[in-house]
Amino acid sequence: MTPPKKARKATERSVRGYALDTELVQGGILRSQFGETSEALFLNSGYVYDTAEQAEARFKGEDDGFIYSRYANPTLAMFEKRMCLMEGAEAARATATGMAAVTAALTCQLEAGDHVIAAKALFGSCRYVVETLLPRFGMSSTLVDGADLDQWRQAVRPETKAFFLESPTNPTLEIIDIAAVAEIAHEAGARLIVDNVFATPLHQRPLELGADITVYSATKHIDGQGRCLGGVVLSSEKFIMDYLHNFMRQTGPSMSPFNAWVLLKGLETLALRVERHCASAARIADHLAGKSQVARTLYPGRADHPQAALAVRQMASGGPMVAFELAGGKPAAFKFSNALKLIRISNNLGDTKSLITHPATTTHQRLTEEARQELGITGGLLRLSVGLEAVEDLVADIDAALDRV
């Protein structure tokens, strides 16, 4: 297999000159007059002004202070700043959930008559937004095979305004050439949005590859401990201020300050956790590939992955997720999942605990059988989010369950 590369973020420097591991602990801190060590948690909804003139200036945008926590909040501002330092983005806005981030990133810049091109291999809720929600408001969409660059080109129309993809994809871990798709989007005068959840912000940087906007479900590895929901949109200062800021101010998909505080705590250990997730995932993928009950193993860090060369080019490791298909189809997948003792059944991912998902009956169940087959989401396919348990224990749990199959 291709050995995972060391996470690029550990040695890179931020715009402040610090290693990015340092920024994950210290970046963006706003201390109050009390000089607290940890980030302060501001749970207030509103703010007071020294004078009526100051209130007027803030509403005009002439004063940088806070107005209302639906618009901005000191705890959210710290989380957004820390995410920007890690991602290399100029600006960010935190949202209530990952799906709020996806929906806001698309709809804030679109209007009736606009056209969106998206990869077919998307999380089920993302496909709902692209296929069902946007057309209700007069925005058309086209789904393409994300790995086929000609399909992206052929789908372009004069009214195309946005491209949307995730890479690696959920759940089959297909890799899409972000730089190439970004070039096609820009030639068409459109913006590229990349959902970067599976790669994590430490092991893939879409903005550096040419994407215009990156979105995350911070619920996943950024929190990483199954505690709270959250999302974030990162882009240029111009995009955030021209499109997203006022959209969020008026429509209100805001993150809770408490969740922002929890996510700040998650960021402090993100580099350590992701390194362990990815190292264990690589070992488990190799182990699964040698098992007779496993029809195929999909892991971007393995040389037998369909886009292995591209994965090496744009990712710093194979990532924390493994997909594999059992030869016995859905009955075998269910029997295997039910036999696991340490790895638990859940539709979540990016947790300290290892979690197994049967996409065909959960995360992607709303797709037609034809659509699932087209994407390779068979009855035997399972998605494993590798946690922080000892990898030897995880392998033993997998082997015992495979023996039952």
C-alpha cells in the first residue's frame, strides 16, 4: 500500500508564523477583562451600547462591535478565526449544523434561474438539497459522475453559477480531482464548493487546490466526541461579506455559543486524534483486504484504490474512513454488524468511538435502488469510521464478526 504521509498541518506555518498545531490550541482567543485561560463562553443573546451613536454605527457597519448573537458572538468569532487559521481561509461563518453550512453556502449565492452542477456521489441530505430543494425555488441542477471531468464540462450552461462535490465521497470513498473541477468551474464563471468532511481539514485543503468555498460538518472530527452539532463555511472575505453574512443575519442558521465553545475544545486535540484515526484506518483497511469474506475494500491510502494516484496528490493520508463490501450482500452485512462487540452501529462518524454504518438502509436509503447501484452502494457495503480504540482490539472485533459471517 501507499504509506500515509504525515499530516501537513503539523509543520506548516500560519499567517501569524506559528505552527498550525499551535494555532489549534491558541488561535483566535479573545480574552475578557478577567484574563481567563480557557476561551470564555458568552451565552448572551444581545449586547448593550455606550451611546445611541455607537448603536447606530454598529448597525451601519462602521463599528466592529457585536449587535446580536444571531449575527455574531465572541465565542463563535473565536471558533471561526481558529478554523480560518487552520484552513488558510480569509473568513468563515459558523452554522448550526453541517447541513446548514451546505444549504447556506449554496442558497446565499443563487437565485431563480441559476443552475448548479453536483457530483452524484453525495451524502443523502446533500442530494436532497441539490435535487429537490433548489428546484422548488427555481434553481435547476444537474448530477454528474464526479470522476469524469468531461461530464462536468458538458453539464455547463450559461446560467451555471455553482459546482458542488465531496471528496472522498460518502460512502464509497471515491476521490474527485478538486483542482481540475475548480478549473472547469472558473472557466464557466462559477464557484466550486467542496464538502471536506471525510478528508478532515488537516489532510486536505480544498481552497489551496482551487476551490472557492469549503464546508464542514463540525459535528464530525472537529468535535470528534459525539457531543454537539455544528457546521462552518470558509471562503474569501469578499464571498462571506457579499453573500453569506447577510444571508445568515436574516435567515438565522446560527451556531449555539455553547456548541462553538465545545468545538473550540475539540480543535485543541484535532491533530492528535486525526493522526491516530488515519493510522488505524490504514491498518484495518489492509487487514480487511486479506479476508475471504470481503469482496472489496475501499481506502484512499491503498495502492488498489481506483484513484490512488490522485489521492496521494491531493490528500496527506488515506483518511479516517474505510468502506468494504461483504460477499454475502445485505444479510451478511447485517449479520456482521450485529456480531460486533466493540464497534457500534451508528449513522454518525468522526467520533473517538469506532462506528459502523450500512449506507443502503440508513444514510442513503432515500435514493432509488438504481441510484444506489450506480454509486456502488450495494447491500453488502459497510462504512467504518475508525475511532481511537487500540487497533489490535478493533481488528479482533472485526475478525470475530467475520467468523460469524
